[in-house]
Amino acid sequence: MDNKEQKHTDVNTLGEFGLIERLTSDVGTHHDTTVKGIGDDAAVLKYGSEHLVVSTDLLVEGIHFDLIYSPLKHLGYKAIVVNLSDIYAMNATPQQVTVSVAISSKYSIEAMEELYAGIKEACRRYDVDLVGGDTTSSPKGMTISVTAIGKVDKDKITYRSGAKKGDIVCVSGDLGSAYLGLQILEREKQLYLSNPGIQPDLEDQQYVLERQLKPEARKDMIAYFEKDKLVPTAMMDISDGLASDLMHICKASDVGAYLEEAKIPINQQAQMLAIKFQLDPITTALNGGEDYELLFTIDEKDLEKIRYMPSTYIIGEITDKEDGIKLHTSGGNIHPLKAQGWTHFSE
Amino acid sequence: MDNKEQKHTDVNTLGEFGLIERLTSDVGTHHDTTVKGIGDDAAVLKYGSEHLVVSTDLLVEGIHFDLIYSPLKHLGYKAIVVNLSDIYAMNATPQQVTVSVAISSKYSIEAMEELYAGIKEACRRYDVDLVGGDTTSSPKGMTISVTAIGKVDKDKITYRSGAKKGDIVCVSGDLGSAYLGLQILEREKQLYLSNPGIQPDLEDQQYVLERQLKPEARKDMIAYFEKDKLVPTAMMDISDGLASDLMHICKASDVGAYLEEAKIPINQQAQMLAIKFQLDPITTALNGGEDYELLFTIDEKDLEKIRYMPSTYIIGEITDKEDGIKLHTSGGNIHPLKAQGWTHFSE
């Protein structure tokens, strides 16, 4: 009876990041327990002498996951992992998670037990306490909301905004595999829908499928940083894609950057699959998303510390803002980097 | 291609509380930053010397709200308030909230701005910082997830489990109005759907409508407790209904209780509307839900402190567990109390 709007501007005109920016641009913070509000992987709070980070995520069936090919146990595991990844991206150690699940009546108790088996498995593996949550009903499909809380020493908090000219750009592992895993699953889904009797042969695609269905968060990197007394100057996790996420760091830090195409780590299986799918492997690495690797920058004085750090790849350098964000191709050309990350709204 | 279950047990067989209990019964906590996990209005954490409470909620269109009669601004306001109510129910002071919203493409930017106007209005009014959140897309409808964080002195934390025999049962305001507000809105919706030209006359129903559409959390009560140095022995907020929520306290505290029917506060407008709807006013007060009043118990030695406390009603007493949970009717009869709270699954 209400809700008649004078004007209707499609949310697609702004995209996901544009929309939240528009909605929250006037939001300030004023409690002394709030150190950093909206705008990073996680909010930073200060209670007493302790610093906490808090991150929250909403996973929606049909947008973020497809139960035709996501086993529920994997889905529960992934729902936790993607949130913990945000906590690690602040150089923090996760402590607690809360989980809320809305489900339609098509889900059985056994299905929910599968989902929770994955949730609990991730909590055990990453050593976090499941401290809250509820289940409620939904008219259609499943929605999972996870909030993760971590702790961090004040002098180790790593924001997106600390990168400066001359810093080295690093990534914690290979990129593009999760995206290729998704391509395979989508292809198999189409085959299955047209012929449910078919049994998919996914044998030699195990690596990329696992990267998509059951990703891991880089807990180990935080331990390496701690051990080597290295504090990155900026960090975030790669959820939207290397290109898009590097742009976030550059924007927050008010700098430019270049990436060396030849240095970007791509798994061999992923490389071959990309070609099979007639995709440029480097494009899948730059724009694929959902890799949940850590993208971070370090001061050049710390170069020696990372040279022998396990699974750490140097892929570029931070430059002046005026120099823009560039890709140095293997062929010797320089291109402006384009972000084609997963902005669900504009699909 | 997976997810074929051997067994399919309908979630309705357990209900909302039964399901989450079954899914999380084996979940323990082991971090020393975790004081209390699943099972109260909020989790209790301890970071350094500070105690925090954390609560999270998922509101789903078509289940928890209906946009035919919920103005988006009110909805945003209510989404925050119902979470803060859980924080107050721990006798804590909310500090931060995070908000995630999933929307289908039918929602315009202007609609989202309305929703966020309500969210920000509630944050201002309750003095909390909006520190995180995101928007994402949904195949259908809207889902809102809110997490609230508050702080509390260790010796003031009020769990559901502290009620003991002889304690006095209190409530912070009148009950049943929100439910009656919902009945009116549902009736008007039916009228509107059958004749969209009709203009509803809601003049003299303002109070119950506001209780439903734009409820307030009892921030003031926490201030009264502080001022009078009163710490309730147990507390929770009334979201499911007085009967159901009292049962939660009794179960957690391992006690029984009785309520005096004549003492349960019911607003006069609500009383008249109940009769108009051919509902028993006391039934709406016991089972209506969504009142977001605080239900709490106090030691009898504190009786003098609440006698003159604003909007505090003494409605019963805690008894032995063996005595069960009873209603003393105005007619002098004693009935076992039945909970008919809103368990969405079993609708």
C-alpha cells in the first residue's frame, strides 16, 4: 500500500561496489571502540587494549552457489572459509564465527546436517569457535550468512590503504583455477540437464574443481609473516579477481601499480583447461576470482624476507597514481589493466 | 549431480529451535576469547579485559516481512532494532553493527536508499556505528542480515540461565500489540489485493501498527538498571512471545514459573482490537511475539528497586522446576502455559 517510488533507477547502473559506496558514503563512526568502519576486508574494533576485526558475508543460492554441483558439506566448509579469508586479509587470527541459515522447506534435516558437517569441519581446521547462529525459513532456496571475528596486534593490522610507491606486489598462490573449476561444473551441469544418465568424468580436473568447491584460506601465510616478522604494507584477499582487487588496493592507497604478466602464477592444469575452453589463461588469472589467495604489498627493504617464503610470488610493483594500473605483457607491451571481476549485479 | 540423500526428514518435524539444537548440540568452544557460545540471545566474548556480546539475525522477505505493507525505511529501522534488542537482553550496550543485504533486480537504487535511511536512522537513535556490510544480488526477494556487537561489564552480563526459585518475573512493557498490528496489516493487504483503489483507514490503530512496523528496543531499561544498580538474574527479549520466551528462561535456568494473567500488561487499543478480531487479548499477549520488550527476573531482595522503575511490570514468580510453567488466570484457575510462538517452519 506504500512503497510507490517516484523514481526507479536500476541497481545494475551502479554495480555492487558502486551501490554500497553510494549507500554508505555518509556513514561516519564515533565510538572509541570503532577504529575502522566500512571500506576494508573487515572492520577494526578496539575493546580495551585488544584489536578485533569483524567481517560478514551473505551467500545466496543461485548467485553464489548452485546445489546441482556443490555438495552441501563443501558449501558449508566454503561459507566459513571465505569469511576467514577476510580475517586473514587483515593479518589477523580468526577466533569466532556466527552462522545463520535460511532454508526453504525442500531441505531435509539430513541436508542441513551435511551443511553443518562442513561448517564444523572448517571451524575445526581453522581453529575457530562457532558461537552463534540460527536457522530460519525462506520462501525459496538457501541463504547463508556468516560473521567472523578475529584478533590482531595493533602494529600488525594490514589495511588496503598502506601501499606506497616502490612497494613489491605479491600473491600467495596460483590464480584462475577456481574460475576454471566453475566453467567445468557449469558445462557438466548443462550435459547433466540434457541427459541425467550421464556420469561426468572429472578425474584429471580434481585440482581446479577443489579450488572452486572447497577453497582454503591462507592461514599459513599469516604464520609465515609472524615468523619472519614481516608486516605487509597493504593486503586483501582475492575474491573478485586479481585485477579488480589490485584496483581496490591502488584506490585505497592512492597509488598506481604494474603487474608482470609472466610472473603471475597459473597452475599447469588450469593453463591447459583454459586453452581447452578457448580462454586466455592470463585473463582467467586476472579476472577469474574466488581464488582466496592473499594479494599483498611489502616494502622493498623486506624483499629478502619473502624471497624464500613458501608459495609467495612477486608479481609487480607499486607506482605513482599518475602512472595508472598496468600490465606488462610477456611480449613486452604495456596495457592498462581492466577489471572484469564478478559484479553479480551487472551479469 | 550430487546431493542425493538417502533419507529426507522434513525440517518441520523439529521446528526452528529443535533444528538448531540438533545441528549444534555437539559444538563446543575452546578459545579463551569465547565465554559463552550458542544458546543465549548473544554470544559472550572476552578480549583482553573487556567483555563483548555478539548477536546475528537474518530477515527474509515473505517470512519476516512483507513489502506490501512494510515501508522500506521502517524495515531498515526494524532490522537494526531487533538485533540491538538481543544486545540489551544481555544487559549490554550496543556499539557496532554490520549489515548485508541481498536484493533481486526489482529493487531500485532509490528503494535501497530508503532501506538504508531507516538503517542509519536506527544507528543514530541507538548510538551505534555501522561498520560493515555489503550488498549482493538475489534471484528473488530481499534478505537482510545484521550482526550487532555490544560491550558489557563482566558482573552485569545477564544470561537466560540465572533465574532461581523465588525470583520475580518482570516485563518492560505491554504485550500483544505488535501481533495485532500485523493482523490489521494482513487484513488491509487482503482488502487492497481485492480492490487496489481502496484507501485504508488506519487512524485509530496507530499504536499497534507502529509496534509492528517500527518497534523500539529497550535501551532505556538498561539505563534504569545501571542507575538503580540492579542486575537481573536472567533476561531475554520477547521476540517469539511471552510464553515461549519464558519457557526458554525456565529451560536454561532449570526452574519453573507462574504468570499472573491479571498482571500481564496489555495496551487498551490492543485489547479492543483483539476483541474486534475475535481473539482472546491474553492469548495475543502470551503468544503474539515481536514485542521486543525485555522479560527479566530479579532477586526478591531487589523488589524495592523495581517498584517505581518506569514501565516495569511484575507479572509472576520463578518456582521449582517440578511445578512446571503455569498461568494463574483472573478467574482463579491454574493452567499449564502453552507456547504457540512463531516457529516459522511449522506454519
